[in-house]
Amino acid sequence: MSGRSKFFEKLCENVLKHGVYHPKCIIYVESYTDLVKVQQLMLHRLQGFAYSGYTNSPETCLLEAYCAELDDETKEFITEQFSKEFGTIRILIATVAYGIGVDNKDIRMVIHWKKPKDLGLYCQEIGRAGRDGKPAIAIKFGQPSKVNDCLRKKLLEGFDLDEVEMLELDQKLNYEKPCKNQCEDCLCRSCLCCFFCRSYCACNSDAFYKKYVA
């Protein structure tokens, strides 16, 4: 079972356990096909427990799907229910259509079914979680990075920075020279870059991970 499958299995277990008290969650998908796929996946797992109360109807379903193809009345219903503190809808599966003008304060989790293609849009979507100042998390699924990927470089690839700007950014970070004594507080270029680069740095020390990561 993949990591994504295990996660959604656990998510369904939590919905079964908490019902209308489950923390609000948005699952973003890129296409209508994926939207239907995720909705059917969760409904199949939850069965009758996907509903609150004694009737199985759209008005009592704990999860809903939102996309541009919905009629205005359905969109209004979903938006209204999902904005209530203890509204029926706890899990919202949505395309990019759910976003403009949305300002729910109590969303605790934002999940991306696939690796986002647009970094700017991704930042906007994860920014919908935790607007009330309370802890919230963002999770994305996709192809894992290659073992030789510098994490900082991969992140910056999402921005339009030319070589000159990249050089200026490196200078502004004011990297110090590599440490030759394997000190645990090294501030050299590699150690400040990311965990991958740190692990390949000549001054790598287990003490660094114990202090800052463990």
C-alpha cells in the first residue's frame, strides 16, 4: 500500500470516529476526473458512515465535491455549510474553482492529491489552512525527489529567477566558509542550504541533527 493510500485510509478512519466534529479539510485535485475518483474512493470506504444522522442525502453527507461545473445553488449550499463551525461538510474535495473569495478561518488541513504544477497557486491554496491562528498542516502527494536533488534548488525552480538574481540571493545570505572541525553549529554554504546538501558536506556532524532535527 502506497503512502497516499495509507494516509487516506487513516483519514477515513478519523472521519468515521469523529463525524461532524472532524477537523475541516480541503483536498485539492487538478481535474474533474480526479475529483470524482477521490470522492468515490472515500464514499466506498465510509459507506453509510459518510452521512450524519439517519438519512443518506446530500444535505447530511460529511464530504462534498466542488468544481466549476456545479450549478450556483449547489455551490452556495457547499460554501455555506463548509463555512459553519460545525457544518455537516468536514471534507471538501475541490478543484481550483474553490478559492476565490473563500476565507474560512477554521480549516485545519489542506491536501494536494497530486504534485502541484504551479508554485504560486500552491502557496495560495495551502494558505487557506489555519487562518484562525491555530495549528494547521499542508500535505502534498507526488513523485518523490531524486536522491541527488538539492531541496533549495528544487524550490527556487518554481520562481522566475535568472542567474544574476540567484547570485545576488546567495550573496545576501552571507554564507560563511566551511567549518574544518565538524562543529555542530556550522554556517557554511552547504549546511545552510538544505538537509541533503548538509549530509554531503565535509563538516557534517550527527550533533547537528540531534540538536536541530530530532
